[in-house]
Amino acid sequence: MRVAVLDLGTNSTRLLVADVQDGRVRELERKTTITRLGQDVDRTGRLADEAMERVYDAVAEYRKLIDDVEAERVVAIATSAVRDSSNGGEFRETLRTRFGIEAYAIPGEAEARLTFLGATSARPDDHEPTLVIDIGGGSTEFVIGRPGRDPDFHVSTQAGSVRQTERHVDHDPPREDELTALAEEVRQTIEAENPPKVRDGVERGIAVAGTATSLAAVAQELEPYDAGKVDGYALRRTEVERMLDRLASVPLEEREQIRGLHPRRAPTIVAGTVILLEAMRAFGLQEVETSEADILHGAALETVPDNG
């Protein structure tokens, strides 16, 4: 079955068009637009009008592509920003009436399960307890389990790259005290919501979504971006520490020019890197594997039963 999956995230609006058969996902199209739907949601509790318009513009483009490739089914999922906003229902109604797209504001449990399914579906079932870290704009999901099975543990935290940037970063480049406060809140959040027994049982980590894939691209100085070199790249903790020092030491204008980093990710990449680094420290991981497969792939797989 040809499936189109839209992810209406806090920082980006993404599209995957894929043929799904026998538990395998064959990508045909993949698009990402930085729309920052979660702009000011942490402060106001509402989706900003200009942020919603940015998403509508992106979805209009995606709708044309979906129609051109004759997708048999369209699935749209909305995560943290829409869940946390008082006008998320109005936003979803506009998507329905304007584009004929039914978007579901899925709970954190469903987000975790789909992310884990997508990130581990193509990985070998080696029975190692695996942590999947999904750093979004409004939240970060920590999902633990063994590939090929439903996860054993998950938690959705408020440690998102957009949310933490808006809470802590007021200077460009960020001041040392801002970075310290940001890291401290993230550290406390991770440790409070992931008990020591859970953290100690993890043997390997997989990091998905824009922060992790951007860091893998920056580490390899990929220009243009090469998904084949990003997927499966081993990000070492020492490497993440060095990149954080570099990213946080320069103003936004200079950060936007760093090879491998999409300019529109530059405003939130420092906070995202802090979140990844604190997660690796909390779980005792010296490296994490980056994955291009994530919640988009999980939603595609769930839409089409495995007949293999």
C-alpha cells in the first residue's frame, strides 16, 4: 500500500510517502519544513496564528505531492505543541476543511510506541534493551524495549528544543549561566522521569529526529545532506560535547553557516544538543546511533498490516 504520513511537530512539519509491504517501508518521498508550530506555546498556551499559517503553507505543498503520487491512505499525527495548546482543535479543523486531512493529536504513549517501532523495525532483534531518544521541539520521548516487541517503558518529558530555548536562552550567543540553567533543568527532568533502575538497564541507544540527524550531518560536514550517511552514524558523547561547545560559542548568523546544519535549525540546535548530551550522561551511554527512521515510519507500518 502507498501511504503518506504527515508529522505536525513542534518545530517541523514533515512528510513521508512510502510503499509498505510485508513489514518493510520503501521511501518514495520525504520532506521537512521548519515551521515552528510550537512558537510561544509554552508561554501562552496557544498556537500562534503566524505559526499555524506556516504549517498550512507547508501542508498545501505536501497535499499536491500526495495527490500526484496517488497515495492510497493519508495519516496525519500531531504531537506536543497541539496537545499542549488550547486551540489545537481549531487548528485540526482547519486542516480538515482546507486540505481534507484528518490530524490526530496522539497521546505520549502512542507517540512513544510508533517512534520505537519506526526506529527499531530495520534493526536486528538482538534482545538488547534499547533506548530510543526522540528530541522534539516541545518534548523529548524516552522509550525503552527490545526490537521487534512493544516497548517496556516510555515517558514523554517537557524537555524540548524549542521549549528550552524559549525558557532559558535570551542572548546570542547564549551566556554560560543560561546554558548551565538549561542543562540543569534538563538533567533534573530526565533523572526524575527515568528511574535509576530503568536507566541502568539500557545497553544501547538510538537517537531520532532533527537534533540527532543534524548533529550527525555536522559531525561529517555533509553538504548537501546525505541521509544514507546519517542513518546509522555513531555519535560519540565526546563528539557531542565538542559540537555543543562550537555551536554555543558563536552567534546565530555564524551558526547558520556551519556545514551540515540546516540554517532554520540553528536557533534551537544548542538546546537540542544539550538535551541529547544530558540524556547520554544520564543513561551512561558513550555513543548513540542516529536513525532516519522514526515516528513517520512507525505510523506507516501501523497503517499497513504485515502480511509477511
